[in-house]
Amino acid sequence: MRKRRGSRLLLALSLFACVAVALFLGASIPEMIAGLAGIASRTVRLVLKVVGVVVALPIAFYLVERMFLDRSRRDE
């Protein structure tokens, strides 16, 4: 089994980017939805942001995992 050069660095950068994007989108999308719905309560907005981030993180990790699994299968 041969290791690809830079694959660990690429994985680390991809995971860092996926966490950053998941945090940004997980907090931004519920904030926009709450604004459109006219929700003014800080508590409800905060809960929506937390739920958004909790949902977005596993999705982002799954997408990175799929990308690296597809990448490793192409090398075989």
C-alpha cells in the first residue's frame, strides 16, 4: 500500500476548512431564516444557531470523508 505525498496535509486542511464553513453556514443560515420569520428573541435565535451548527458539522465531515474515499479508490 503506497501513501500519497501530502495526503495528510491535504486532509488536515480539508478538515479545517470544513469546520470553518460548517460553523459559518450553520450559524448564518438559521440567522437569516429567523430574520425572515420575524423572530426577535435572542434565546430562540441562539438555539437555532446551535442546532444549525450541530447539523452542519456532521454533514461537512461526511462530505470530506467521501471526497477522500473517492480519491483513494482512484489510486488503486
